[in-house]
Amino acid sequence: MSAKNTDLLRRSARLSSQPTTSSSADKKPVPEMATMVSDAGLKIKQGKWVKRPPRYGAKHDTLSEPHDLGFMLVEKKSWYYELATSHVWLWDEHIDVAFYYLRKKSRQFTELKQRMVTTVDTFFTSKIRSLWRIHQSSPVNFDWGSCESILKIMTGVQVQSGSSWFDVNTLLILVHLADLKHWVLVKLELTSWTIEVYDSLQHEGRHNTRVREGLECLAVFIPMLTERINLFDVEKREPPGIHPIPVTIMKDNPKQANGGDCDMFTIKYAECLLEGRDVRYWVIAERMQLFREWLACFFWLHAKRKIEKTYKSDDDVNMDIG
């Protein structure tokens, strides 16, 4: 790795070691981040509303070599552009890659393993929502065999670098609320059998009601699924039965300042909760542009190191989002 890249990662470690308040937050992107993204040939419009991704054209958008990010292969520059540009909505693939590296991180460090936290991918909630609708329409005739893929995720078989729910106490679940066009993070505690919702939008009017309605599939259907795998027949967990899980919408978590960063807030909430950090001091609306550039450059540098064969495994990488 070049000296410039090494200095960049060292600076990342320094900035990641201390909490930030909104009054002390750097509102300008870290110069090295913008430089790295610029060097990659990406078009960044900092501080401007971008209604749609840039049209590079096939010739200019295609990377010279696909980037292996473990969860997927990235072949387009626009993938990094969308991730690094404030207000631009992220694709499921952006969030899935970030959560993949959070799961890697949770298994890499002893202190994080001891926290017994894991995450899932976007497929999990979309599949549960689909199954829940079918179950609602005909509970008696519901085919539980159709839940095989979800049950494999819960037992740690069918999610990359995922842990079995038998081995953790906390699940971090990303949820897209389609009617609100909005992402929230759900923290499911298996020991206390509670759901905490981290929502980056201001809670006004019917918003909370619609959030609760959107999470009904998790609060009601997950207890049924845990019975299918006998989750509470082991260790010393108290069987909670199949009653709906109580849902609490958190009030003190930081809120977004625009209409396009809920997805990045969800990633940042998850990082903090996985590491035991207080979201009130680590998730700062004024730093979302910084966080987005940091994450884009982290993925870019990580993929380049793979191409240069500095290492081949995702197991020796530490994702910090500023």
C-alpha cells in the first residue's frame, strides 16, 4: 500500500477513537477522502442535491477490474459515487456490503465477540414481510416449509459471516418501510425479548404509527419463527412464548437533516450499537457527508488491496466509518 493510503487509514483510526458532538463536528469532508474519491475518477457534487446518479456511459462507468467486496463484486464507478454523495439514496447492495463488514468486525475482535451481537442482510426483512403477508391471508394452511431460507439465516447457515441466533443476545435488523420510503434500524434483544427502533426522521403526526405498522411482521412473526428452531429450549433463556414482541421507538437518537441520508444513519446506528457506543455522540447529522465519503474510500482501498494481493481475506479488515 502506498504511503498516502497508509496515512489515510491511520488518520481514520485517530478520528474513530473519540466521540463527536454536533458543535465540534467537521462539516467539511476530510480532504484526503475527497482526494481519494476524485482520484478514482468519480464525480462528486458536495453539498448539492443530486436527483439521479451521473450518466457515465458504459465506457466511463465500468471499473478497469471488478472490486471484490466479499458480499458482492462491484463493477461500476457509479456504485461508489452514489455511496459517497450526500442526498443520493443508497441501494440495498450498499447497505448489505456495510452490514457484511460489520458482521466480520463482530467476529474479528474478542471484545466485540463478547458483546454477542450480529446483523442480517436486506433479504431477511423483505422475505419475512412476504411470508407474513401469506401467513395473514391463510394462517391455518400456511406452508412452514417456505420459511426454510429464513430459518437458515437464524441458525447462521445462510448469511455471509453471520452468527447463529443461538450464539448471540442481540440482533441488528435493517428495515425498509416501503410506504414511507425510509430505512430504520431495529435492535432485537433476545434476552429481554424487546425491540428498539432507531429512526432518523423526526417523529411527527402518524409517522410513529406507520413505523409500528411496518414492523408488525417482525414483532409478530419472529416469535413464531423462533419456535420453529426451538431457540429458547437451550441455555438459560426464558421462553417468551409466541406473543408479539414489545416495540419501543427511541427518542434521543440523532435525526437526519435532509431527505436522503436515512440509509447512512441506519449503517452508523448499527456500527455504534455493535461496538457499544452511544449513538447520541457518534451519529452526527452534520458529518453524514464525511461518513459517506469515508465508507466509499474504505471500500475502494480495501478492494484495491485485494487486487494488489496485499491480502486475500476479509477477516483482517476493520471497518470504521469516521
